[in-house]
Amino acid sequence: MYDYTSDPITYLVASLVLLGQIGLVIIFIGLIAKSKFIGLIAKNAILLSFIIALSSTLGSLYYSVIVQLEPCSLCWWQRIFMFPQVLILGIALYKKDLGVRIYSLALAIAGGLISLYNLYLELNFNPLLPCSTAPGAVDCSEPYFRIFGFMSIPVMTLTAFSLIAVFLLINSQNKNSEKTSV
């Protein structure tokens, strides 16, 4: 079994995700208060989304390749919706193309829904759909770790997908975003 208590990377990642969650709350307050920093987020939405997608992809690879945690079937689906984000958003940054927002947003919403269902299973609710039918497969309802008492891999991915979706929505709703840099 993976001993996360001795892994400083897991605590670093969990701390960054916690900052992302705090950031989401601040963004929602900023939207309600019509704060000027929302324009800064809109201007840099593609870059911020790319950083989140790249960090999530590297984190996922860290846990599966370095730590050797076998992903459950829902984790594989979450990867399917996160990994392409790095390429899509990276190319968008390079080409300064805001047209990818709809594609990236669709991936973020789909991946976020899968993360939410994975979290639902971890909280020991009755499964609406089975996680895995393969004998000996990793159980989606069993978290590998819980940092700070609540932070598990589905919480981390749900936060990442939520940040990407919020950044892209802010960018698409901001009237000045088409005139700003990607």
C-alpha cells in the first residue's frame, strides 16, 4: 500500500490543489463583486488552463509511473479528458487561438463529471454504474490517500477540471477577451 505520509510530493500537490480551491472561491466572489481581477483571469485564461492541464497530467503520470499506483477505470476516463487538454491548450497558446475554448470546455466538463462520480463512489454512496467489471481491477471507491482529511485523487481532478472550466467560461464571457492576448 502506498504510504503518502512520507511523500512530500503528495503534500505539495495537495497544497497546490487546496490553493486552487481557495482560488475558485475568490473567483466566484470576484464575479459577484465585479472585481477588476476577473479581467486579468479572462486575459490569461488559456495560459492558466494550460498550466493546470500540464500540472494535472504530470501529477497523474507521477502517481502511476513513479509511485506505481494503478489507476482505476474512472481514473483512466479522467485522463482521457485531461491529457488532450495539454496539446489543445498548448497549441492555442502558440497560435494565439481562442477558438479552442469550446473544445477544451467540453473536455473539462465531461472530465469533471467523471471526477464527481468517482468522488461520489469514494464517499461510499451506492454506485449508479459499476466502476469495473474486471477481476482484480482497482476499486474506484477506495481512495489511495486522503490528505488534509478530504483530499483524494478525484478531489484533485475535480478541482483541476473546475478551474479549467471556470477560466474558459470567464474568458468567453469577457467582452474584451477577444482583444487581449491568449
